[in-house]
Amino acid sequence: MERKTTWETYDEGQLEALEKLNREYRDFLDHGKTERECIDTIVNTIEAEGYRELESLVESGAKLAKGDKVYSVCMNKSIAMFQIGEKPMVSGMNILGAHIDSPRIDVKQNPLYEDSNLGYLDTHYYGGVKKYQWVAIPLALHGVVVKKDGTIVELNVGESEDDPVFFISDLLVHLAGEQMEKKASKVIEGEAMDLIVGSRPIRVEADGKEAEGEEGEDKKKAKEAVKAGILDILKQNYDIEEDDFLSAELEIVPAGKAREVGFDRSIILAYGQDDRVCAFTSMRAMLDAKDAERTMCCILVDKEEIGSVGATGMNSRFFENAVAEVMNLLGEYSELNLRRCLAGSCMLSSDVSAGYDPAFASCFEKKNSAFLGNGMVFNKFTGSRGKSGSNDANAEYVAHLRKVMDDRGIVYQTAELGKVDVGGGGTIAYILAQYGMNVIDSGVAVLNMHAPWEATSKADVYETYRGYIAFVEGASM
């Protein structure tokens, strides 16, 4: 089949719109390197566009009507957005679903220690990472520390030009003969991925006072003077004690802003594009779509990278509960109507696809691969081996989407996740499909997926955004 390159289809007006959208996208990536930061950014954006908090409406006993826009947030890590359509919700919704968590390194609950005059934070990596990619690069620390009195202290260190950064050390090549013989999965061990956060010992003026039977505070500081110095800085700058790490969520991510790539500036290189590229385009499509017959919905969730588990993952009842509350404010709720709404919905599980990389051509089957610059990607199925763990969309739904996209002039492509039996992966698609709704995976092709820096085509970001608008505005099957 002939493949279209999206760049060749645009006029000057579309190219200007493409660049504008991608500037907004890069800004979104820079301000949303964690789930909490993503939610804050999204809420600020959609409230400015007229969205109201669902929980406040429920509390006040308000009613909803066609055209109303509402949102619900779960634990500051997931969000559901609704724009009420003309038809009753019982007939179903058009849903965009993506995830906002990304592979990273988390800080353990008892993390701070000193060894050989270096201060460290002990870590545990999150999601599917190649551990060796995370050493010897500048890293930033993002997250929250919640104190016993409920005070929330936000940390974001390493992003400003004036900020310090952090790093995980690697073995010098001169001594790495044995290391270089190891399997890639063992070159850097998980327990060796501790973050270097300082090396300057605190200056202790000994007063000679010690409590009987106990070690004096000055003596403790002298033994672990680097650790004491770091704790002193944390106390002065953030009013954080060592015990406060017990109730902290701190994430280690690559330091630095999203950047344009190439002499032609056609590619975006940034952390977290899996899957924030689909989260951003889904949110933006919801804001820019016109009134539609069906209620439009966007669900952006946490924990996809570790199995969609927990209260903020897609396997929780958060989304179902939010739909029930919206239907109740519309005067439509019953258990049967809720089931009918979910079963009658259509969904794009908006997640990234593996971009064809000629440097690793042996891992791809070229006829069924996604190419950067060739538009929005549809994956009829994901999974691994014999499609294990996949939602396999039916042919009728694929035909419906072909018509929706072709009628709007959307450039799209279809793909599989690499060669058969080479690997595989999954998304949230199969979870929503359990309601009996039509679901297919769609999104943006990515190079370097799950690496600290991932790459996408500006044209694909723009075309996916256009495709999502076409979908949420479209009629049901």
C-alpha cells in the first residue's frame, strides 16, 4: 500500500497551525514531568476553557445539560473529562484514553545515606527501562513530600538553569572489561542506580556535650557529615526532616526541556512522550472539538507502565464512578443505563506505537510498521507472541474509523509492534473493552521508546490531534 508523508499534504496555514500546536506540546512536556504535574497543568488549561469540577457540581446538586463541560480528578494522578452531547449518554460516548505516567526512577522511602564521602538517595526504577540508559546523564528530582500535619512540600530541582542537577555514576571504561561482557540487562543492576546528591560535609563545631548512654548529635554529624549537610539544606530550604521521606513521592527524571531536532526542526526530543504525546493531543482535541451528537470523553490515567493497577490506574473504578455521577446529574442514571452507556461507547486507546528505525531494521516487519512523518497510527492489536494480552479490534470498527478519517482528510497508517515473536507490549485498551465497547489502539510513532529521551515527528503530533477531533466529533457506528 502507498504510504503518504504528512509533510507533503500541508499548506502554509496548516504548517503554521502545526508549529503552534507543537510549541504548546513542548511547553506541556516541560511542565508535566510527573503525573501530579500533568494533572495540575491539565486542570489549569481546561478550567480556563470552561470545564467545571464534577465533585463540586455533585455537592451543590447542580444539573447538567448539552454542551456542559466537566472533569473529575482522582488522587491528583488521573482525570476524566466530559463534554455533554446532544444524545442521551445511555446511547454511548466517544472516548479518548491515554496514560500520563512514564518510565522513570523512584526514590525509596528510607533513601538518604552516605558512602565514601558521597551522599546518595536510594532508588527503585519504575516501568520498563533499559537501566544502562539512565547512568551518567543529568537528572532532576520532582515530586512531593507530605508532612505529618498534612503540609505538602513540592520539589522540582534540576530544571532551571540555576538549579543543581543529579546523576547516577557509571564505571569508567578503563576498568569496565568485565562489565562490558555482561548482558545489557545486567550491565547496571537495579540496586546500583542510586542518585548522587552531594559530597560536601557539614562543618561541625564540637561542644563536647553528650547525653549519657547516647551518641551526641555533633558526633553523629561528624560520622556522616555529608548526609548531615544534605539534611541541613533540606531543612533550611524546604523544612523537611529525614523522617518525612517516609511519606514522600519523589521521581527522578531526565533534566532539561523538550527540544527540536534536525536542521529542519521536524522532530521533538523529550522525556515522557510515551504517553504524554497522546495525553496532550487528546486533551487538546477535547478543547477544540465542536459540539457533537455523542458525549465526548477523555480519560487520562496513571500506572499504565506497571500494569494499570491501583486506585489511579485504569483497572480501578474511578472512570466508571465518574460516568455514573455525570449520568446522575443528567437525570439518566440507573445501573442498567450505566452498563448500556459503557457498552455502547467507542474508544481510541491513545498510546504510542513503535516507530520504524532503520538502524534496527531486523526487529521490524517493514510493511506493517509505523514511520515517523506518516501520520496517526492505528494498531488493530498489540500483545505479544500469539497476540497474548491484546485487544484485537473487530473489522467493522476499523472500517468505521477508516471512513471517519478519510472523510476528514486525516493521514493515518496502520502498524504492529515489531516482528512476530520479537517482543510485544500492551495498553489500556483491553480494560475498557471489558465493558463490551469498541476499542482500538491509536497514537503517535516514537523512536527511543522508554528511553530517557524519546523522539516524535511534529507532523504526527499534529495529524493525531486532527484525527482525535474527527473521532470525538464523529457519529456512532
